[in-house]
Amino acid sequence: MIEDTGIGILDKDFERIFEQYITLDDSKNREKNGFGLGLSIAKNLAINNGYNLFLATKYNDEARFILKKLDFD
């Protein structure tokens, strides 16, 4: 489990967060630059190694990402 103590993620962005090239900071004065590939790559790496990476949908105003072993039974 990985927790982020940042500003959190809006409910409307939960489904899109793992898509390629998605950045949630749409402001004109972005503090950090990026291509929006980090979570997409992390999700792919997790799946290719038998895990699922997902965002806990309700966890205060922060973000909690959970890595769970896939069950192939």
C-alpha cells in the first residue's frame, strides 16, 4: 500500500487515473511537469507480474494506492 498526503484525487478522475498521458493538474501554472505516464506504466508492470494496482476510492482527502496479488485459481 502506498499513501500520498497530497491534495487527493477527485471522484470523477478515479477511472482515468491509470490511462496514458493523463495529468490531473490542468492549471496554467503547473508546479510540476510530466507526461502522465507514471501510473500507466506502474499498472502495466503490476499486471505483467501478477498483481493489480488500484486506487482506494474513499480515503480522506489523500490518495491510497493498493497493490494486490492476482488470484489465478
